[in-house]
Amino acid sequence: MHTLFTDVLNFAVFLVLLSLIRPLLGEYMARVFSAKLLPGEAILYRVLGIDPHVEMNWKEYALHLLFFNILGMVVLFLLLVFQGYLPLNPQGFGAFLGTLRSTPR
């Protein structure tokens, strides 16, 4: 049962934790919003062959956005299909294919 005391205690714990991570989070955000590349970004750009100083036009952006969304849909579909075989499935849910086959035509 929620009481005013537990709500205030939860908020106080949240504020304390937020104030503890503030220096790290603030430094990270300052680096992200500046023009400098982060160390991991520079390596990733070099491996993928991306020039971070070249901007995309709207057609390239739309194409990449569409590709990323299609990739996400495929990954989510595969998760549904193989959820019976994946770990961390304590309820033992099976594959989602049964409901796909039982839809009216």
C-alpha cells in the first residue's frame, strides 16, 4: 500500500541518486553535444567507413530511416518466432506462429 511516506522516501532516494551521478552524466552530455567525437564513435566511424563531417540529404536520411525500421521489424518478428527457444522464458511461452496461422482469411 502506498503512503505519503513511501512516496516521499522514493523521491528523496531518486534525488540523492541523481545528484550522485550528476557530474558523470553532465560531463558525458557535454561531450555528446560538443563537436568532438567520443573515443568509441571515432573507432566505429573508421570501421564502418563513415565520414562524420559529411551530412546526409533528405533522400539518404529517409532511406536509412526506412532501412532501420525494417531491420527493427525483422528483429522483433524473429524474437516472437523464436521466443520458445530463447533463455529467460520462465513461463515457457511458445512461438508466436500459432496466432499467425489462426487468423481468418
